[in-house]
Amino acid sequence: MKSYLAHASLFAPAIVFLLYARLAPGDEGARWNAAYVIGGGLALIHGIWLLAKHRDHAIALGVDLYLLIGGVLALVVPEAIELWGAKLGAAAALGCVFAVTLVGFALSPPRSVHERKFALLMVGTTAIAAVFALVAHDVPFVGNVLPVLGLVYAQGALRKRVMPA
């Protein structure tokens, strides 16, 4: 149970965002805009916490970046939320994960050969997941769910395969 809660805490802003967007009362458009503002605010705090304590969580940091951008868009250009969230869906989130993964790889201090190989494989895997999500964005399950689950699965599989025990 403790491990489950620790993993869930990595995505707390996304969980709050989705719960609010789906379950809060009111107009759907206003609800999604408010969810992005709330999620973006939580993502800012959460992202700072992750950077300070848990730097090896590019997926969670990328989701935080996605929510932060969505929150800013909801405040500045509310009409853009339709494109950002509904049209691009997981492709936008995975694009943010790709950006975080790539920057993390480029800026990280020299590590072991295994860690560098894992990081480089994650850059490539994340790029593939983002492109797949973009190409398949019109089919909700295939374009939104499969690429995200695939990336999470690939991360675990690559970590086991590349990193020494």
C-alpha cells in the first residue's frame, strides 16, 4: 500500500486535475478550464518538490509541465484549451514528457554508462510514444491511453534490462 501511495503521489496534480474535470459541477468547458488552472497551480508546487527531492521522475515532471502550460493557457487564452487538451490529448502531455526527458538527458552530469544508456533509450521511447499519440489522437483509447501505458511499461522494462541489479 505504501508503494502504491508513493507512486500515486508522483501524479497527485494530474489526479486532482482529472477528478475535478470529470466530477465537478457546472458547464463542461468552464470545468475543464478551472481544472487546468487548479492542476497547473498544483503542478508548479509539485514540480518544485520533484526537482528538489526526486530528479529521476521525468514522466511525472513532464505531466506537471503539461498541466502548468494548460493552466497558463486557461488563464491567458481559454479557447486554446480545446486544442491543448481535447484535440492533442496525450500527445501534448507526452510532448512535455519528451521535452523534460531530453533536457534532463542533456543537462545531467556524467553518470555511469548504464544510466546514460537508460536515459538515451528513454528519450527515444518517449519520442516514439509522443509521435504515436499524435498520429492516433482521433481514437481516444489508442491515441491517449496506449502510448501513456506503453511509456510507463517501457520505462520499467528498460530500467530492469539496462540498469545493473
